[in-house]
Amino acid sequence: MSAGIGTGLGLTVRGLTTLFDTPRGMALAVADVDLDVGPGEMVGLVGESGSGKSVTLRSIMGLIQTPGHVTGKVEWGGRDLVAMPAEELRRIRGSEIAMIFQEPMTALNPVLPVGLQLEENLVAHTRLNARERRARALELMNIVGIPAAERRLNEYPHQFSGGMRQRAMIAIALACSPKLLLADEPTTALDVTIQDQILKLLLDLRDRLAMSVVLVTHDLGVIAGTCDRMAVMYAGRIVEMGTVIDVFRQPRHPYTRGLLGSVPRAGAVRTMLSSIEGTPPGLTDLPAGCAFHPRCSFATDICRQERPPLQSLGADRKVACFHHDRVAAAEAIL
Amino acid sequence: MSAVPIISVDGVSKQFGVSYSLMRRLAGEPPLAVHALNNVSFEVHRGETLGIVGESGCGKSTLARCLVRLLDPDGGAIRFEGRDISTLRSAERRAFNKRVQMIFQDPYGSLNPRMTVSQVLNEALSVHRMRPKRDIPARIIELLDLVRLPHDAASRHPHEFSGGQRQRIGIARALAVEPDVIVADELVSALDVSVQAQVINLLLRLQEELHLTLIFVAHDLRLVRHISHRVAVMYLGQIMEIGPSEGVFASPRHPYSKALLDAAPELDPTHRSRVVAARGELPSPLNVPPGCPFASRCPHVFDRCRVERPALTKRAPAHSAACHLVDFGAMPSALADAV
Amino acid sequence: MSVAVEKIGLYPRFRRLALPRTLISGAIIIGVSLLIAFFPALFAPYDPIAFDYKALLKGPTLAHPFGTDSFGRDVLSRVIHAYTIDMQIAVFATVGPFIFGTIVGAYVGYAGGLAEAIFGRVVDAVITFPFLVLVIAIVSVLGPGLGNMYVAVGIVGWVFYARLVAAEVKVQKRLDYADAGRVMGYTPMRIVFRHLLPNAITPAIVYWMTDMALAILLGSSLGYLGLGAQPPAAEWGVQIADGKNFMSTAWWISVFPGIAIVITGLGFSLLGDGLAQLMRVRR
């Protein structure tokens, strides 16, 4: 997907690397990540805890603070967000690019009414007067499906249920009609029927507002139900990328294959799941070669010595595995 | 599966009081209470896995705690091999807990952080005199093998393990007393997907080897479906549907079960729906509507649902649902028979 | 699998050897203090109660580094001998309250209900009065002297330990491992003392260290008021009282015992901080 490069449309990430200086040594949280998000596209970033998926999102948004350090390029509208002065970045955050978080209770300010927090964003990024702001706030509450908007604007976050809180946070994020929404596990803390509502709301909003969305999640089912393209992360690196249909039909990285096999599915009751042995590595002592090799059933000597590069296979497909042909040829997992 | 149930739950209710505010007292209103369980009845048969699934606030964790007597129900009775467990006193009660064990959700909180793995297992083995003293070290090694932990794990503290390994320690502790029944409350929900699968596989294998009866409580429908012989779907403290796993998931007979099934994210990007599975949100558990608890969200709701609470009635052999729409989700042929 | 375990295991194991710096410095100060307390004669150049009328109120010199007091007694020797009494006060005045308070606190925290309600009223009653006033009142009734001071401090002091332990046990008993103990069929006794208490006692131990410093101050205050250790015994509070009339002319009589109090207090505080760090649970 080359949309966006140089045209000022969409997001182009090149060589994004985030290091954390920890007492145990340098932790490579995100390593050399390339990612393109076209206009109106919904891209999923999937991985387990410590895979670097959330840090990637925060690095794009410029939310990494010391002891963290970000290098690489994040191009948005022809400008590089990483090199941008703080003041300019602040103007883009919340207006052109917005972000929603996993736990709205901590992302919202508990002592301010929701309406006030919504208008705060409008004050910061628009020239609307008080009456216009109120009207816009009501409109946003309706867009995200919060009933009795007039009354609820004056209520505090703790008076909202988990689902409603997440809707309120989305409303705040949408206040200035962003062109890119970064969603960090927005439904992980929610019940499944509420998760379903929120995901479908995000899909609707994407269509209505022509936004691009980057959705970070650990749940492959969420990706399958919503995204156009996906990237799988492991130990800070993207190991596989492609359209959701392609990746699910034929995973080419053993980790993707293992993840897909780990999720129980219909019609295979009480069978053994094809789990991945072991646990993800710590970021301060990654294994040599391919970071996945100690857990990989396809691993050979080369995997222990050399790190496989992320190579392109056709227009929209990338994989970082020496044995992707063998993985692709292996018995279907779904 | 024998005919006599190993555990029978009979009309169990449990309320939690909410602090009685001065305003309510002055207004003469009754104290508020959360009805965590509301007349719940079911049976568990020896050797089976019963899955209990539901969203937060449905009472599944309260039920799990009642089953191992961490909580005492306010009404109804739970019987283990025919004996009401609320009548068991000290030593009897400890003997009951030896046979009915629980594994907890939180891999970080459920182990004493100051005890090594071998101390944890040694305590369980020696308190219940499972083995003579000199055989305990060998038994600890056996238990570690059973849950696939390395032998050198014995001398380590919980903080030295990952979440999945801690859950294995919790399982080993429960198995140390050689129980008949294990209640697993959200056993894997705190774990990464790949590690979840390891623990689920372990549980399936252990159940085969040790002929355990398993009560698997979880919010993840995909996991419950995968591991259970029978499933109970709970909502707001009540069982909405209970039946064999294939039956409930292939043709749910309650609109809530269907909504839950539709909302669960499946691994098939080719079948996408933009229709919301269930609108609205859980009503406040302080203020449960008089009719069907799901009425406010049900797409098939009609007048009767709002006034009369449907009872759990039979739909098929060993399959019951609590819905006024008796034919909901029935196979076309059955529907034809009914008409 | 085992590879992963080893990697996870290695680091904390290594760190366990590194003791907190505060702990080391605190332990050195208290260790030396105890050594002096047990063998004061080894360190003191003179007899602490021997009068020397030829050297009254002499400032610090090579012969008397801390000077002499109004009876010509060597201040250094008196400060050194006072360690015996003051360290004894630190331990005796606190060990009883610590043990009793911990047991009561563990029971109250675990049982809750009526026991907690009653205990709450006891706490209210005790903290309404200033600690020192209460102790002075009890000592006045029982009569002056160290033994009665221990009794007085014990009657009041256990409440603070019990309150700390009860609060912590109340937190710990809600955690899953306590429920796990119940489900394992362990007796409440075992759950409280084998499982909850080791995880709940850290604040009480840290407070104990501070309390020892406070006990020395209290002992000195009572000594100063004439209600604790009795003259001519060497005790820091008594010494400071001895010097109070000579502050402008012979500051050394009061200042050196004061410095000893500060250093010992600092030692206990450092030890407490260090222990807190050492006993912090890694999760």
C-alpha cells in the first residue's frame, strides 16, 4: 500500500524505533517498524503483551517520555511528527490525530463533567464560541450513541457505565473531526456485547467521517471482524503484514499461525489447541537471530544465527521468516 | 456420566447489601441490595465439564465462590454428594474443600508472594496428610511434572514466574489434595492468547488423566464452548439457558445466548456483520426489572416479558431455557411439530 | 520452557544479594551502639559516676574529650555508659507492644465485625490523649523508675502496632491467596499466621524501628522530668537535665548526650527504611 507517501494523505511510518533505558539495560520496545495507513483505512496491530503494539501507537502520537527515546520517521501530511517541535505537535494531536485508550476511567478526568472535557478539546483546537461548542458537544454525543445527551453532558465519568465511558472518550476524540484515530485496545475492558457495539460504532464512524483508524488489540477475532489490513508484532518487530483476508487464510509466519491456532473456534470442541510453547521473551534480553526461534517448531540453524528481514511477497504482503514457504504449505490451521 | 449428580444447586440466591444511606432511611425506602444470584438451580455430573458463561455482573463468580463455600448463599441449598454443604462444620468443611477445589483468576494475587513453590505444595500435602512426610518431596516433583513445570521451579518464589506459569502453580496446588471437583474461575482471562491455549490444553489433559469434574467459569464464550460438555448462560444472577455445548451454541434457545454468540469475535474475516448483536446495556443490578432481566435489550421483547419472569423450562432433552418464546431458535422441523 | 524460567529467575536471584544502602548504614550504627551498650567499660575512659572535684565544668580537652559536668564526672564516659540504659529502653519499651499489638491486630483484622468495632473505640480512646501525657499520668500513678515506665509505655504503645497490622491484614485477607487458603481447607489460625501475617507485618516492623528511636526520646524526656532513670545513673535524658542550668557556660554537658540521641535515632530510622526496602514483596 503506497497510498499516502508524499501525497499528504494518510500516515507513513518508516524505521520507527523506541528504546527504553531501564535498570536492566536498554529495552528495545519497538524496532524498525514500517507502517502505512491509507485514507479511510482500518489497520489492525495485533500482538501479545510486550510485543510493542501499544508503544508503537504511543510513539506515533509522540507520547513517549524519558527514559524512552524515539527515532525514525512518522510522516503525516508531509510533515515528520518525530522531528516536529512540541508546540506544532500539540496542535496536531487532538485535532488531526486523536487517540482513545483501553481504560476510559483513567483516561477521563474524574473531577470534571464529561461535557466540559469535550468542550475543552474544542476550545484548544477551534474558534467556536460557547453556544457553538455546546451544540457541537450535543452533536458528538449523538454521533457516538449516548442517549439523553443533554443531561449526560453535565454528568461525571463515574456516573457512566464502562461502555458509555468509552463512547464519551470516542466523542472527545472525534471533537475536531480527526483524519486519523489511534485506538489502543479500546474494547479490552468491556463485556463482549458492549465490545461488539463499540467496534461497530468505530466502523460506522470510519465510513461516515472518512477517518483512518489504527486499531491495537490482542484479540485476533476483533481484527477479523473490523480491519482491512493487519500487522502482527512480536518482541517489538512486525513479523507479518497483509490484508486481513490473506493473513487469516494463509498465515506465513509461524507466530501468526500459532496465534490463530491458540484461539478456540466453533466445531472443534474439547480438542487440543495448537498452542505456542513457552512465553514471550523479555525486551532486555532478546534471543539471538529470530526472536521467535525458541518457541518455533519450524526453526532451523539459520533462525538461531540471523534475524530474518521483513521481505515483501507481492503487493501487500510482508513476512519476516526464513521458512515462510514451509509455514504457508503446512496444514491449514483454520 | 452417572445418574446421581455430584453437585446439585437448588434455588440458590445471594444478595449483597449496599450501605443504607441516610437519605433512603429518612425517605422510608427499603435498603438496597444487589441480587447477585437469583434462584439458580442446576446439577453437575461426575466427570463432566460444566461451563458457566456470562458478562460482568451476571453472578458467575459469586456462584463459583458459593460452590466452594467461600460465600454462603442466602437462600436455597448446594449439595455435594447429597449433603447440604452449608451444614458442614470445621473439620467436615475442610474435608469437603479437599474434594472440591478452586483455581483463581488472578495469577498474581492467588499465590502467597513469600512462599516458594515447594512450600506451597508441601503445605497442601502435609496439612491434609496426603503422603507420609518422607514421600512429600517426590510427590512435589510429580505434581510439577503433572502441570509441566521444570523441577527447579520448586525453590522459586511466585514473582519469578510468568502469568501462565503461576496459573500452573495454582493448578498444582489444587491437584495436590487430589480433589474430585475443580471450580476454575476465569482461569485464563489474565493470560496472553498463546499462553491461554497452553493452560486450556493442560486442563483438558488433566481432566482425562485424573477423571476430574470441572466447573469452568469464564466470560469468553469461545473458551467455554471449547472446553465444556454442558454450558449454562447467566445474565443478571439468573440462568437463561443450560444445555449440552453443541446444542446451546449451534442453536441457542434464548435471545441472550444468541446475542452473546453473535457478539463474540470469530476468526473469520469473510463473514462480517454490521448489525449490533444486542443493543443497550446491563440494567443496574440494584434495580432488576420485574419481568425477564433481558427484556430491556431483547430484540424479540413483547408485553409479557416486562411483567412476568420466564421460568427455566425444558426445550430438548437436557436443554432448558428461560424465555417466553418457547420456539425461539428451534429447528424448523421442531417448529413444524409445534405448529 | 525451562530456558524461559531460567531467564526470568536469574535476575531477581542476583538482586537479592544487593542489600539496600540504608540498611547497611543503619545496621552499622545500631550494631556499634549495641556493642557499646553491652561493654561500656571497654570504651569509657573513666568511671561514669566518680566525682572529681579538681575538674568541675571543664570544657573538652584531650583528657576529657567531651568535658566534665558540675560534679567533675567525665561526660564522654557518661554518654558511653548511658548506651546501656538507653538501648535497653529502646528494646524493652517496644518489644512487648510490638508482639502483643501484632497478635491483636492480626486477630482484629481477620475477624472484623464486633472485634473490629471494639478495637476501633480503644484506638479512639488512646489517640485522643497525647501519648506523652498519658505515659506521664500512668508513671505518676505507678511511681517513677524504668520498670514502671515500660509498663506505662506498654499499656498505650501496643495500640499503634495493632492498628497498623489490622489495617494491613484487612487488605491481605481480601486477596485471592487468602481465599485459596480457605479453599485448601486450612484453619483460620494457619491462614492468619502462616499466610497473612508475613505479608502484613512489614509496616509494623518499620514502625517498630522508628518507635525504638521514639522510646529513647521518651525515656530521655522522662529522665529529664525525673520520672524515668534516676540519678546518678548515666542516661542521656538525665544528663541533659543535669546540664540545663549550665547551658550558657558549659554547653557540652547537654549537647553531647543530645548528639548521641540523634545518632541512635538516625540509626534506627535508617534500619527501618532499609528493612522496608528489603522486605518489599516483588510481584
